[in-house]
Amino acid sequence: MAEQTKRPTKKILRALAGEVLPTPPIWMMRQAGRYLPEYRATRAEAGDFLSLCYNSDLAAEVTLQPIRRYGFDAAILFADILLVPQALGADLWFVTGEGPRLSTITSQADFDALKPADAIHDKLSPIYETVRLLTRELPPETALIGFAGAPWTVATYMIAGRGTPDQGPAHALKDENRPLFEALLDRITEATIQYLSQQIEAGAECVKLFDSWAGSLKGEDFDRYATASAKRIIAELKSRHPGIPVIAFPREAGDKYIGFHAATGADCVALDDSVTPEWAAANVQKDGCVQGNLASSHMVTGGQNLIDETRRIVQAFSKGPHIFNLGHGITPDADPANVQLMIDTVRGG
Ligand code: 1CP
């Protein structure tokens, strides 16, 4: 009996525990976002993106919008990976049509001006409140996913002060001043452990680590800065919160996806769409649950191609634990009707 009460009932948590389900559970990266008219309306009410992130009532509202519209199996907390640098003391603002801007960390003096990891909670407490609100408002069958950026990806923004196509400034600091680069990664790692731990305390049932720029780390750099930092964060979270499932997303890791479950302790490895589902089923899913990996362009184009690719992915991953998702976030030009078509295809065959 005791065993039975411990077994999860929500579909995503069952897949994360290794169960093979007749129909994969489904959610979508950036499911709360600009492709939805109701999101755009709430964002306008909040004023700007950061005000929306820090307004717990409105952030909970936009988290719930795609659940109401589509009945996804999981909700993902509405926040951003760049709130951690801001809580560490970096300036952060968003330029309309361009993206995020931050004050840069390129010298020892810049680094010395950052706050210690345990000083982040004052700034981030509204995020924990959003999680608490969601645990009360979500339907009982819907799981709540918390998240943070992985240290390397967050560092790329802190060093460059913006998104960069090749993460050049972060690679340059790594090569020119490795002790400073590693000190920054350490600080982000400590803050990330504390941030995710507080999200779990507040009610997140699973957490995801987004390493969106992992693919630009090659060879030993990938092992040291993508794999080892994920391993450290996951080990610490699991020691503080036994049984908490973790999804790792080392985007565009390619061959480095192989063995990533074992190397990091992640319960699930999320796949981008640069790998085929057949390859990933044979080489990655053999080690545990995988998530992915429909190209988000199908949410713009729709039609028979969307149906065929969705069926192909469901079929390829049908012999092991799988969570259906896109290979990256849905884009603002996506058609909400195509999201429904994807869900109907996954659930209806
Ligand atoms: O104008 C707007 O409304 C802002 C667009 C937007 C949104 C909806 C940004 C700015 N962030 C978010 C929310 C967000 N970001 C979520 C919420 C939950 C959900 O998925 O619905 C999550 C998980 C993120 C994560 C995130 N932010 C990542 C990792 C995932 C990924 O997409 O690779 C990254 C790299 C960011 C940084 C960021 N925030 C926003 C933008 C436009 C970017 C990318 C900047 C760049 O590199 O150009």
C-alpha cells in the first residue's frame, strides 16, 4: 500500500518515473506566449514583460491560459531565465523587437559587485508566490514545472549583455580568464540551486534546466560546463528534495545527448529538432525518459506535414518513456489552431 500511495498519478510524472504510457503526455515550450491573444492582452495589462514576471497574479494567469485553452498535461511557471542574473545584481531590461539587455560581467571588478547567491530571494520572492498560487489554481491532473537557465546559458547573457548568435563573448572570457569565467559559473550554479529549491518548496513538482546554448560548447568544455554543472545542480536538488524529477535540456548537444541521463542524473533529457526521433530513440531513450522534438516551424505552417511529423515522433518514441513537446519554444507567428491540431494528433492518433 505504501508503495502505491507514492506512485505518481499525473501523466507527466508517470513518464518521468519511467512508465511507458499508451499516449504520451504533452506540453509545449513557451506555451504561454505571444502567439496567444489572451497572453498579449494580459501582457498589455501588466505594462511590460518584466512587470508581468514579477506580478504573481498576472504571471499565474498567463501560466493558466494555455491550460484552459488546450488542456496540456503540464503547466510551466511563467518567468524567465534572466531573472537570476537580475537577482544577483545585474541590470536587466528588454528592448522591444530586439530582446534582453543586461549590464555586462567582463572583469573581476564586475564580478565582485555581484551579490552572493543567498541574496537572490528578496527579488525572486514574487516568483515563489506565483508557484504557490498555481498549486491552488491548476486542475488536479496538471503537473507544475519550475525552471531555471543552466549556468553556461545564463553566463552567455551575463558576459555579452545580450543574446548572441555564437556566444562569442562568453567563449572569449572562458579562454582569456578561465578563473573569472569559472567563478561566475559557480556563482550562477549556487544561485540556481537555491532558486529551484525554493520553487520546489513552493510546490513545483518537477524542474527543468534550460541549457539553450549548450551546443556551442565542444569536447571537454561541454563536459565541464554543460554536463558537470547540470550534475551538480541535480545532485544537490535531489539530496534536498528526494524524488524530485528533473528535465535537462542541453540544446543542440548532438552526440553529447548520448549518456547525458547517466552523466547528470537527469530523469528526462529534452531533445531539440536537430536529431531524428529514430536516432534519439535508439541512442538516448534507451537510458530513460525523453522529451521532444517536433520542429516549432510546424506551428506556423500546419497541415499534413504537421500531422505526419507528429505521428512519426509519437511512433518512434512509443517503446519507451516519452513526453511530447517541440524541439524549441513556439514562435510568436504560430497559429493557435496548429497547436490544437498537434494535440489532437498526439491524443487521437
Ligand atoms: O515579449 C514578450 O512577451 C517576451 C517574450 C518572452 C517570454 C514569453 C521572453 C523574453 N521570455 C518569456 C518566457 C519564458 N522564457 C518562459 C516561460 C514559460 C513558457 O515556456 O511558457 C521560459 C521557460 C523562458 C526561458 C528562456 N528565456 C530561455 C530558455 C529557453 C529557450 O527559449 O531557449 C531563454 C534563452 C530566455 C531568454 C529570453 N527571454 C526572452 C527572450 C526573447 C529570450 C531570448 C533572447 C535571445 O537570446 O535573443
